[in-house]
Amino acid sequence: MKADILVMESTYAGKNHEDRQQVIARLKSRIKEVVDNGGKVILPSFALGRTQELIMILADLGYRIAVDGMGNLITGIYLNTPGYLRSRGEFRRKVGRVRQVRGRRMREAALDNDIIITTSGMLDGGPVLGYIQKLADDDKSAIFLTGYQVEGTNGRSLVETGTINIAGVPLRPSMQVEFFDLSAHAGHDDLISFAKAVSPEKIILCHGESREKLLDDLSEFEVILPFNGKEFTIE
């Protein structure tokens, strides 16, 4: 595939991902440690893609799993579009093994489960904040982040400072906090390989905090770094 102009994300510029299967194995191991020690695991998750991936990874491990938030709506859309699934039957079976939280009463009972997969993935809203509030003083329980945390979000703040903000009130949970890199974004080397395979005349880098870190490896191309409010002409 060739292109004259390539518009490319740069989320993980300067970083490469740990082997995905190793990350999954480590996640499973840590979940087992927390649950065996009497704690609960909150998995903040993006509604589209990540929620469904976590269901596929964890549903057969024997844990009681609740799934809350908009991810349940997206899961329904997945099930209604079987042509886009590798194995609709397998996905349906695993969805059937988790408890989809619908309504206040089910949300109140969700903490009876071992694992709660819930939006939002960056902790800036959604049911996840209520669950964290209820478990905030439980140092046996854990928050395991699995997706990129944008600067300025609660998720980034939790990783860097140990605090989040709920309705203007700062909260420092006593829970264990860890990051597991299950990002769907390409790593640095993958971005470079893709750009060279496409071999465009110009590359426009967007969606990244450290996109300048790609420049040395893209020196053979004309690279444009746009920012809000700036106009540029492509000829």
C-alpha cells in the first residue's frame, strides 16, 4: 500500500510494547494474587474493544466477573454483527459467563464479584469512580489499568501521584495500582515500519505527546507536526 500523504498517530513515540502474551500472563498472575488474598480487582476499561478483550481473556478463569458501563452496549453491538467477529460463538459463550450490570440494584451488588470491568478507561467518569470510592480504603484490592492514560486525566494522575479527583474532591485510594500495557496503539518500531512500508511524500504526525521522538527515524521523509490553531498547506 502506497500513499502520497500519511496521517499517522504517535501515541507511543519513543516507546515499544512489552510482548502482549507476557503482559496477559502477568495480569492473570496478579489478579490471582489479589483475589486469593481476599481483595477485589477493578479493571477500568474503554467501552470499545478493551472491555470485550478483557472478557475474552478472563471469562474462563473461574472468577466472578461483573461488567459495567457503556461496554455492555458495545458488546451487544458486537454480538449483532457476527460477520466482524473471528468466533461469534466463542465470544457469546464468554459473555454469558460474566454478569452484565444493568441498573442501580445490580451496581450495588457488583462488589460481591472478584473482578469488575468498567468504564471509563481513564477514570474521568462512569461507574468506575463509584467502585473506587467504595473500595478506596481496602489495601487488599487493586486497580489495574490496561490502556494509555492521557495527560490531565484521572488515570494519569493515579499512576503518577496516587490520587484522583471525584467531583472536585481529591481521593488517594489505599488500593494497589498497576499498569498493564494492553494498548491497541502501535509501538515506536511498528510506527516506523508502517511509515516506511507506505513510503509517502509527506507524513503528518498527530495523536501523541512525544511525536518528536519519531523524527530521527523518519528523517528520509518530510514530516509535519500540526498543532491546534495552526494552518498548513499540503501541495
